[in-house]
Amino acid sequence: MSAARRHLEVRLGARSYPIWIGPGLLAAAALWRPYLRGRQVLVVSNATVAPLYLERLAAGLDGLAWDHVILADGEQYKTLAGAERVFDALAALRAHRDACVLALGGGVVGDLAGFAAACWMRGVDFLQFPTTLLAMVDSSVGGKTAVNLAAGKNLVGAFHQPRAVVVDTDTLATLPPREYRAGLAEVVKYGAINDAAFFAWLERHAAALAARRDDAVGEAIAACCANKAGVVARDETEQGERALLNFGHTFGHALEAAAGYGSLLHGEAVAIGMVLAARLSARLGRAPAAEAQRLEDLLATLGLPTALPAGHDPAQLLQLMRLDKKNLSGRLRLVLWRGIGAAEVVSDVDEAAVRGQLA
């Protein structure tokens, strides 16, 4: 990656926390260790990431009382049972209120570790060390933590902001191509919902991003983090604008649940979901069909799926969508758009139109 190190701040009234982006940051303990208030640390990682990067992070924990818990890798393991393993490890560490949880991994690890930190003794500190593109640009920033249930994704969770987010771009070197492409879906989302200029930049640099060109990837990560930091600062607990970050997610979460968590990657499901939301917007007369085509073309250029999986069940998907957290009084609320850069939350969406789009 580019040698440039970038620094942003997420400002939440009187509170704030840093986001650092750049190479070699896992080993840069002088940067992040001051954010550990106590001496007890629990590192949460998974069986894929820990062998690659745990030792590098642990070098910065010298002199502290620390331990680690290694989870199985995959969305299907983001469960209450997985959180219980973290609770048990914190109990074994005899973790106090000034203990800190370090999340070393992708979105699953970050969500689960953050949720455990939010619950332990009603809330202890945690730091995010995201190692996937998707986590770097989206899930590590903003304090959304959760686990999944069989009934739906992220139904049990809490808002719990990290003390710091440390994005070591060197970790992308070991990210499998499919996982990298899945992360690009969340990158595209930021342009789609409120930044038409960034969307156009992505169209111009799609080939460079697909090829993992260091300069393009670094610029995209910084742009997404800045975008999300601004949204979170204005709407920390998703009472309004922050809901727009769920563009494509209501469809996507239903697809993930229907396929079985882990079969369809989150970013892949979101890519399909964004196209469905854009097409539905055109079907309802809210947006030009040509804008949906631009979105679909960009996602396809980046190597992402854009069509519903073969053999899908529209009735099952619609039933899963009814469980979405944005819904009110049993009425579907979806993030749709007026076109690129202009998303909006739409209440009481006509289920017949949604069913038609899913068919």
C-alpha cells in the first residue's frame, strides 16, 4: 500500500475518537497503546486472521495482562454462543471496568467483539483493528455491534463506540480476492447514497480498484471513512440520516439469511440488494432506470454479483425483510433513491412492488 498515513476523527459532541489509516499500524503500538486505559486486554480474532497477525499485534502488549480468544471464521459464527466465548475469556482474565477488548479481524469479529465489550460489566472499552476492506470502510467505524439470530441478521446488538480504529492496510495483502471484491460493494454504497462525485471517481478508477492499486485503494478507504464519520457524527444512533447507510441492506440481509449465513458474503448480498433497491426505485417512479444501470455496471466491473441467486424464493425473502430493524408497525421501510447520490428512507413501501422486484 501507499506509505501515506492518514488520520481522521469521529466527533460525537464532546466525545471523539481517531481513525488511522496506513501501512504497518498493527506494530505501531506507540500510536494506539495510549488508548488502553487499564492493564487487562483481551484480543478477539478468528482462525484465519490470528495466525497471520496476532503476533504482530501482541508485540505491542508487552507488560500488560492480556489473553486472546480465537473464533471460527465466518458469518455463521456471529452468534450469542460466540459472544459467550468472549464473556468466558473476560471472566477468566478477571477483567475489570478498565479492561479493553481488541477486535482483530473483519466485520464478524468487530461486530461480535464490540457487542461483548458493550455487555461486559455494562460496557468496557474496545479498539477496532479491521483486516478486511469491508470492515475498514464500514463496519469498524460508528459503533454498531451485534450478533445474528436464526430469525435474522444483527437482531441482538448495541451502539458502542470504539476508543480508536486502526486500519493497517498491509493486512489487505492476505485478503482473498472474493473477500476484497465484497468490500468494494460497501465502497460503492457511499457514492450511491450521498456522493455523486465519489461515484463518478469510482467509475473512473474501477479498473485500478479491481487490480488493488495501492494509491486508489488508499484513497477510497479514506474517502469512505470520512464519509461515514460525518454521518455518524450527525446521527449516532440511527434516528435519521444514518439509516441511509443501509442502502441495499434490507434486501441483502434477507438474501444472506435465506442462503444460510456464510454462503453469500455480506458485500455480495449488499451488491445485489443495492441493484434491487435501485430497480425498485425506478419501478416506483422515484428514479431514472439509467441510474440503476450505472450502478449495476459499476458493480459488475468490480466483479460483484448483481442478480438474484437462482432458485430464490420471493415469498421467503419478503418474510425475512419484514423483520428488518427499520420497519415500523409491521410496515416496510426501505432505503431507496432518487438517483446516484440521493438516497432516502421510504416508509410503507408497497409490498406488491417489492414482491414483483424479487420475482
